[in-house]
Amino acid sequence: MKILSVCRGQPQRLDGSNTKTGIVKEPLSGPVMVDAEGLVGDAILNRKYHGGPDQAIYLEGALTLRWWEEELGRPIPPGLFGENIVIDGLDNRDLAVGDRLMLGEVLLEVTAPRTPCSTFNARMEDRFFAKRYTKAKRPGGYCRVLQGGLVETGLRVEHRLAASDRLMLAELLGVSFKSIDPQQRARFLAAPIAQRLRQQIGDLF
């Protein structure tokens, strides 16, 4: 596997919105630094739901984006989903919490599935797209940065599977944490999930 695209965004307003968003990202032609907060210079505006150490990088697999191209009958250029990194040869369905990806000198750990929202609907110009994305069960992954450094297109990627019970990202997408049983709750909390998810699960009990 290798990096197909590295994408970074600047604050923009989508059509019909008065609020700026960082979801509009464009591919970069050269190397960019990754630190604990993600791609240096990337716009992260709504900090209540986005960004932070546990959701520093959002990645999508190129195989999944090609599936979406066939499903939607339209091209999906790099950055359209708001992702920072597109990995060639990766299918999102193979991502689990705790998986690690080595991108050159940069080490990422998967922490949570991408949860679609109304901003994503606006970006895709489809008010039902969030529901469609959830139903497809092929979410991209948020990652924490365990080791920073430079990333760029073409860099080799090594996918290291979580050693313990693999909690697949698709298992977390669209789940009502109010309905999970104690065994499921224990399994979810045993994984290195993002703090926002951990708080949602823990606050219900």
C-alpha cells in the first residue's frame, strides 16, 4: 500500500451555509508535517466534534472511494469526503480500532469511524448522504498520531493489525450506545477508542 493523496483544507462556506467549515480539502503536491494535532495547517473549526489528539487524521481507503464512485456514478476526487489521507490498496472495511499504519516515519493508530453529519450532506449536495454513508458500513477512520513526521504522496504504507480482539470500525458506525449490553460495552471500552466515543459510552452507565 502507499499514500495516494494528502489533503488539507482552509475555512470555507458551503453553498447555503453561513458557517465556515474545514471539510473542503485539496490535495497537496509536496511533503507536509504531521504532529499530534494532525496535518500542520489543516483547518479544524468545530472542535466540539472534530480534531483533537484522538481524531487528528482522517483517512479513507482508495478501494472504498472507488466503490463509492461506482455506487454514485460520479468521480470522487481526493479530499471530497474531507479526508486528510487516501491510501491506495486499502478497503475501509479492513480497519479496526487499534490498527496501526506506518506512513514512512509517521505512525498512526485508528481510534474511531467517521460519523457523517449535515455538513457532509451539504458537501455532497445530498441531504440524505449521511444516512447512505452509514448504511454502507464502509466508514473512513480517525487516527491519533503516535509518531509525527513528514508525509507525501507515494509514501509506502504498512498496515499493522491490532493484536487483540479487533473491533471493526463498521461495528461502531450507527450504533445506539443506549442499547448495547454490558458485554458489548466492556468490549468497546477495552479498545483504544477515541475519547469522544469513550465518553458517550461511559456517560450512559
